[in-house]
Amino acid sequence: MAASLLISVLITFLVIILVLYLVQRLPLDGRTRQIVQIVVIVIGIISLLKYLAVF
């Protein structure tokens, strides 16, 4: 059980990092890019908290 939880958290973390990297590669305005990054980080934190049974 603990190993699958750890793997799920690790995969979620890696997906967040990948999406943030891809957002950096997009030709967006600086303000728009910052908003998208904040949204991705908030969604990532919420999904990580779900895995840790906070929500």
C-alpha cells in the first residue's frame, strides 16, 4: 500500500514538472504564462493532497 502511494505521488510530481516545462516552451505572453503556471501548480498541489488523504 505504501509503495503504490509513493509511486502515485512521484508520478503526479513528475507530471506537474513536465507540464510546467511545456508551458515554458509555449509562445505565450509573460503574464499569461505566469497565470497558467499558477493554475498548474494549484491543481498539482490539490492532486498531491488527495493522494495524501488530506481531502
